Amino acid sequence: MFEVIGERINTSRKLVQAAVADRNADYIIDDVKKQQDAGANFIDVNAGARIGHEKEDMCWLLDTIQPIATVPLTLDSPDPTILEMAFLMVEKTPMINSISLEKDRFDTMMPFLEGKECKVIALCMDDSGMPISSDDIANRATALVESLNKIGIPTASIYIDPLVQPISTDVNKGTMVLNAVRAIKNSFPQVHITGGLSNISYGLPQRKMINRTFVTLMMDAGMDSAIIDPLDSKIMATIRTVDMLLGKDSFCMEYLKGVRSGMIQS
Amino acid sequence: MTDFNKIKETLVSLDVQHLIELVNEALKKGTSAVDILNDGLIAGMDIVGEKMENEDMFIPEVLMAAQAMSQCVEILKPLLGDEGSSTKGNVIIGTVKGDLHDIGKNLVSMMMESAGMEVYNLGVDIAPEDFVSQIREKNAQIVCLSALLTTTMPMMKLTVDAIVEAGLRDQVKILVGGAPVTQEFADEIGADGFAADAGSASKLAKKLAA
């Protein structure tokens, strides 16, 4: 089944930033509960936006969220010292967001990840910038999987982010990432494919229409996770329906459950 | 007498073939290439920029308009001579050090070029000292800094600081932009302006360069 990484607890969102600054635990708890109820499989926690306060903000957020978390957390920071602290604070095996092939990021994240039991998001980004072709994306994914395997992280714990790019600037950006996902899943059937989806619709109107249609195509290509807002009920309904159509929902149980709860409506 | 409104409207409606015909007709009638460029094409792109700002036009349409414009500029180029090279300002643009995002910055760059400015697009991952040396070399009046990550926003401040330290602050206006950037942040780091999209960035640059 598709795994949703709930993106809402991020201090670059205005209301979250205010809640963190005011140490408003009720707001954060309420938001996390809503994401869990909506079907989030992970809760991403990013405390990076209040510059100079990341460590204490992350610490407070985890203290606040941990007691009510029913799903694992995604620890989202570029700073290994903050991740080390966060790693010790969580109960369930966390997901780390993220490593990439950018030299600084790679060199600081590899020693952090070595020997740890965790899942990890691996971005197909390197020092030359965003990938420019399907082969480019697939080659970067291969490099990431092979490096992470070497330090003991199994392929099934790796979530490759192929980096979705805006179709508004180049109409081939959709097929580029779709073909890359097929190639990656072909080379590594065990690996997960995740990422943000909304970049695809940047610069165009009616973005959610594009995002929902795109996730359907991506899931057919092999995407089995995404970093999204679980409170967007339409995309959640689409994802659950696609899971069924791709034969991942035994006896259509989850689909029917979704219909009965009112989450899925045509 | 050339109807510049017709050229503007045709550019905005993205009818490339017709636009090229109109430009050729105007030249035949004896309208100067400079006037066609300024009163027709650049004025038309101003409307495109405004429509983009108001979400009446979208990125693919803006790209198509810019492409149509540059096809026409190719026709005008041999006739522009020195007159055409008197631009509306030299602009340095780049994504700050540590940040590799380029799409938004390239759109801004394209809109400013279409507005008749001389734009030097330095690329991504540009260190403060490289912005400084390029300001000197290109004698820039406008510097545009892009950052798409909360982690690279502090680099914008360091870049502004480097420009101050180099003694170039009075020579240039500094504009900042990118998804996480706000007017408040622009004020905080001592930049001269902020724009939320490529259309308004271009408008603001023209205003500040004037």
C-alpha cells in the first residue's frame, strides 16, 4: 500500500511557525492527530525555518508529538547534530529526510546513517543541480542505493526522491520522471519511490487537478509513497483508489472502508 | 503610421506568425527598429508581465511570448545599431551559494531581458565574492538574489553584507526572491526590494533602475 508522509509540521508554514514560537502544544497535537486520522503513515517534522532555533524547536516539537504519535516520524533536517538528538528522542524506527549526492550533504549524512536502524529519503540531487534526463535520475538513484547498501541500509529501507520538476517550463518533465521511476523500480524492485508532487504543477492554474492526475500516473510507474498534505482529502481519495486499481487492496477492503467513512466520494 | 497597439495585442495573444508579419510590415513602412522594439515588443511584454502577476497568463504562455519576442528581436537586430544597445539597466542575477534551484531565477532573467535590460545570469550556487566581482565587472545597477531553501536564505544576508563591505552598496539596488522569501525578510537583511513572481520582479527592477 501507498505510504503517505504528512508534510504539515514544518516551521516554514506560517501557523506552525507561530505555534512553535509560542510553544502552543495544543495546536501541534491537534494537527498531528488530524494527519494521522486522515491516513498519514509518517509525520514529517521540520524545525528549520526559525534560523538559529532549529535545535530547541525540534526538541520541543518531538517532546510534544511523541506521546500522541501512533505512526513513525520523519526527521527532517540537513544537520546531523540535530538528527542525532532527534534520533534518540523517538520511539518508533524513524525515517530520515534526507541524504543526497551533493558532496557536503552526502559527506555529513553518511557517517550519521552508518550503523543506524532507520528508513531514509534519498534525493536524486548532486552538485551539478537538478537532474536533466530520465537516465540522469536513474543513475543518481543507483549511486544512492549502492552507497547506502554499503553502510548497511537495506534497499527496502530506502525511499528515492526522483525530484519532480515543473511541467510549465518544459512539457517533457512529466515523462522524464515517469520513465525514470520505471527504470529505478526495474533495477531495484525493493526500493521505495517518494517525493513531493506539487512541483509538477508550479506555474499553472488549478494545481490540485494536475497533482492528483500526476500521482495516478506516478503510482502506475512505481511510486509508492509521497510527501503531501494528508488533509487534502481529494488526493488521499485518489491515492487509495489507485492502490485498489493496481491490485494492492485485497478484496477492495480499504477502498470500501474509505467510502463508508466518507473519505472517498466520486 | 505603425499601430503599436496591434503589435502589443498580437504578442499578448501569442500569434507568432502574425507578429512577425506585423514587425516586417512596420519596417517596410519606415518605422525605426528601436521604436518597434520599445513601443511594440517591450511594451507588449510589460502587459504579459502584468497578466502573469494577475494570474491571467501562466508560465508556458509567458515562455511562448518571450520566444516570439526574441524571434522578432532577431529580425530587428541588424537594424538596431548603437541606438539599440542603450539598455534600461545592467542586471546581475544568480542563485546564492549552496542553492541549486534555477527555474524561478531563469524566468525572472527572461522577463527582465524582455523588458530591455541587459541581464547577466550567473547561474546557481554563486558565492558572495562572485556577486561582488561581477557587479564591478558588469557595472551593474541591479543585483537579483534567488534562494529556494530556508537553509540558504541566510546566504542572502551574507551576500548583501559582502556587497556593503566591498563599498558597492550605493551603486546597486538589491532585489531578492524565491519561494520562502518575504518582504519582511527582504527588509530585515537590508535589500531594496522583493517580488513574488517574475512579472513583478521585472517591473520593480525597471522602476529601481530608472
